[in-house]
Amino acid sequence: SALCPQWPYCRKHCSYCSFNKYVVPAVDEVAMGACLVQETRTLLRLSQVQSVTSIFFGGGTPSLASPRTIAAVLEAVAGAVHLPARTEVTLEANPSSAGTRRLADFKAAGVNRLSIGVQSLSDAELRLLGREHTAAEVRSTVEEARGLFPGKTSLDLIFGLSGQNQEAWTQGLEAALALSDDHISLYQLTLERGTLVAAQVWGGVLPAPTQDLLAEMYQAARAVLVAAGFRHYEVSNFARKGALSTHNLSYWRAEQYIAVGPGAHGRFVPQGEGSCCWEARVQTLEPDAWMQEVQSRGHGTRRRVVLRPLEQLEEVLVLGLRTDEGITHTRSQHASPHLSLEAVFGALGETKALQQQGWLVLDSNGLCCTSEGLALLDSLLPDLLCQLQRC
């Protein structure tokens, strides 16, 4: 199983972010760290997994946590299950909370990969996004990170900002490429209800890019990165020299992942309770309430939903088609032994038409999108899900 501890605190609210995060005057890190450790132990015991294959500290802003807290969680994992020496341990970091000494301390704590929330190398765009760092801080942090985590420093970038044109995006991407290591994640700005940017766009204060421009930005970025030797291995993710994210692949392959911390979402089989069914688990959102639940019963799981075989196969389909490897026959049969990919998608119907148009391939390996289909995945999925639900 993969493990996903969540640190819910941030120093400020970014204008585009709708994640479960909290800006508070002071954080009781001793209590929060103790609860992360306790819930980690409890959920690992309930899952009865034998080994943790990757760990990803997300947030919030986990680089605000003390390296001692990160080390304590890793020690709890190693004390409960097998944690191979070369397990990928990723920490999300913001440039404003990741100086050289702090990054070195995170490395000493057991972190061996960084995912840095760069978002842009333009100070004007960073202000629009409400980020607290500058482009100069980005450059300094990435250079320091690459020295400490060579080949293991990933950059996150956002495109589709209000007022951003193709030229500005391409120039920003090329600047990031010159600075980058071997992994880059590109995310189109999504207007989320409750965020400042969404309110400004919907209120007519800021312009929204057209769908045609967004498509052009995405295709141009893919061309630039592929030409630079990056493999486009998932809709939003690019890697070269084999630097694919092991942890993210576990999501897209619909493998078990145990989520720890306020608002965390997980998928695993609680064999320790005698179950043999996959469950979707959501932890209590608010940190203080979550800590009270962990202290009283060992975990803060607020909602549990048993996933039916069809629901599992839907997740395999939606997640697996995001990758260039697609869905293998083996993975499909593991989720639904009595329903093959060929039985669902081999007959005439919507999926056959998508194959004939050159967007999907169904062969001896499994089902996958072509490079053209990958860019259109959101528009392809409704037809695929309808065909699956009819079987």
C-alpha cells in the first residue's frame, strides 16, 4: 500500500486553492504530530498490509511541519510494517518554507523526493495566484533542492491563468524547463467555488481563457517537454530518465492507499476488521475535531463506503486511462474477475467509434488512450462509463 499523510496548515489562503487547509495563529505541532503517528499505526493495523511502497506528505503545506514530525511518522511506519530502504518518500514544499537548512533537515528525516509548488516564474502571475513566494525564491529553492535531491525534484506549474496568452505561457515553461530536474507536473487552473479567482472571473473582474487557448497551451507544453526528452506518462505529468513518481502511479493504477490526517481520502481493504472489500475512507476535515477523534478511538475516519465491483472498475477506468500505459488486462481482471476489457469495450458501440477515430486502443496489452486521446480524456470518459454500466 501507499501511505498519504496530510499536513492541513498553510500560512495564507492562495486565491485559487480549494483544498482542505487552515490558516491559524499557532499550530500545536506536538499534538498534531502525535495524532498523525497514532492514526498511521491504527490504519496500518486495520489494513494488515505487509509493506508500504511509497509515502507522500501532502497538504496544506507539509514543508511547514517540523522535520521531527516527518521523521516520527516515518518511524511509526517502519515500526509497523516493512518499509524498504529505497521507498519513495515525497514531501510537498513551497519555496517560501523550504530554505537550504530546512531541506537538509527533511532529507535527514527520511524524505528523498520533493514536489515543489512553483506554479509560475512570473511575479505578476504569482501575485494573481496569491502565492507568497517570488520568482527569485523559486529559482533559489529549486537549485538548492536539486543539490540535495538530484533527479528527485519535481516542479508543479499552472497554466490557463486570466490574461495569460500562449507566448507568456511558453516563455514561462521554457524558463521552468531550464531550471527543472527530471519531473514536471502541469495543471490547468480550475475555477473552484469559494476561491477568490473564481469569484473574480465569474463576477467579470478577470477574463477567462477560451477553451481553444487552453487546448493550445496544453498541446504546446506537451510538444516542448517531449522534445526535451520528457515522457508524457500521465495527463498532467512528465518525466525523463525514469523519474516517474512511484506514489502517483499507485493512484492511477488503483492500488491501495492509506490516507492519514484531516480531510484525507483513502482506498484500502480493512482486513483487520475481517473485511475483504475495498472501502473509500474520508477522514474528519477540521483538525481539532480530527485530533479529538484520533485521541479517543485511534483514528478520525468520518465516512466509510464499501465499493461495489462496478464502482471499483469505474475507478480503474477513470484513473488508468490517465496514463500512457492505460489499463492492463491483469489490472482490470483484479478489479472485476468476471468482466473483461474485451467484453465491455470490444463490441460495437461508443468505444468502437472512439477506437476508429484514433483516440483509443484495445489490444493484447489492454485499453489505453492514444496521445491524441489523452488530451481529450475528459470528453471521452462519459461514453466509456456508459458502456461499462450497461454490462
